[in-house]
Amino acid sequence: MSLLPWVLAGLAAAQPVAEGDTDVPEPEVPSVEAVQSAPVEEDVDFTVIVTSRERLLRAREMVLEQARAAGYVREVRRDGRTILRHDDPWKGELVLHDDGELEFKRQPVRFEPVLGKGPAAWITCVIPLLCLRAGGQTVGKRKLGHDRRAALAAVMPEVRDYTDAIADYAIDAKVDELPDQLAALWERGVPLDDGPRLESWEARREALFRFWDSRTDTEWGARVQAAIASFVRAEVQTGPHPYTAEELDRFDRERRSLRPFDVVRRAPPPDPELDP
């Protein structure tokens, strides 16, 4: 029986690993839209955004370091994801997406020199069958499942840190838009979502509260609410159309949030040097 059909099929399915594949470029930083319902943070400026981006890239690098320590040392950058392959094809590959998703998969059939690296090593592939590595396709489900559990356990703590860093970056990026959106709502009646312009000051105060109350009772939701409350204290409560005591009492009764709608301006503490 001729081996030629098998060799040709293997070559068609093989994914050569070029020398350039090991130079993994820096991933694109996830867009704000990539993180659903990402909250925003108060008083974030360019410095904070840069810091959170550095934390994101550092967290990603920690994932890669842990994967390398577990033997997944071959890195291929492709279509918004980093593929980490074990030197032993039967131990599968980890696929780290830029949005933090992690997958474990079988390795594809690889076509590469068995001995050595570089152009000279490809001479051994004059006989193609010698350079076909199909171990990833032949490993049994039980063995692959064991390797999957071991690989994921090795990197999962770092992956969780990475996804948290992605969310923090999205928060810091999105917060740049929030002050302008709140100001547009308060000053011109531009709604925060689709809908007609809010003409009355009462409707605008109501919209600010409803947006505040729609945030989740999480750490990130608290940061959003703090930013909204800060805007209300600084812009609404100091102007000619502040919340009335009756409105605040009603909102406190109606709120779904576990936190109070704390927008009452407080006098600064007395200066002991001025008020002995």
C-alpha cells in the first residue's frame, strides 16, 4: 500500500512553525465594547489609563510565563489570540484570546524538522514523512483530558488576574466618556440611551438617578455610582435646579441598589488653625 496519499494529506493539514512565529507581537488592547457592561471609575486621567494598560500587559505576560513553565513554550500569534504549544504534541495547546478567554485544544498535525532548527534542519524533510508530527491527533481522550486539567490548573490563577486587568482597563478607558455624557444629559437633556430629549430639570434628575440605580452591586458598580454621585454633588446640587428633599426621600424608597444615593453636599471639616 502506497504511503503517498497519507503523506499528501498530512502535508495539507500540517501547520509549519516558522522561525518568525516565535516573535509574538504585543496584542491589541481590548476595546471597551469587548467587555460587556464594563463600569467606569471616578476621576480617571491619562496616567491611570496608562497604568492600567501596563497592568494588563504585565498580567498577560504572567500567563505566558506560567504556560512556559508548564512546557507550553511554542508561541504563535494569530488573529487576536496567542497559541501556546507544548514540545510534546500529545500534550495539546493552550489558546489565549486577547479578551481573556482560554482554551485547551489538540495540537494539529505539524510539519517541521525532527532534529534541530533553522534552514539546514529542513534538509531532513526531503522525505516528507520524516517531518510529519501527528501526535496531537492520535492521543486518546482520557490522556488528553488529564493533560487538559493539568495545563489549565497551571495557568488559571494568572488567567483570572488577566481578565480582571482587562476589565479594569475597560473601566478606565470608558470613564473618559462618562463626564461628557453626564454633562450633556444635565445641560442639554441628551439621554444616556436612545430616547427623546429630556426637556425638564425634573426628568434630567430622574434620569441621573435611574442610571445610578441601574449599576450592579459589585466593586465595579460601586465605582460607577461613585462617579455619578460625584458629578451630582459638584454640578447638580450646586446649581439652581438641585434635587429636592422630597425627591431624595422617594428615590431612597424606590432604589434597588444596596447602597444609598448619597449626593448631599457636606461642609468641609473646620480648619483648626482658622477655628481654634
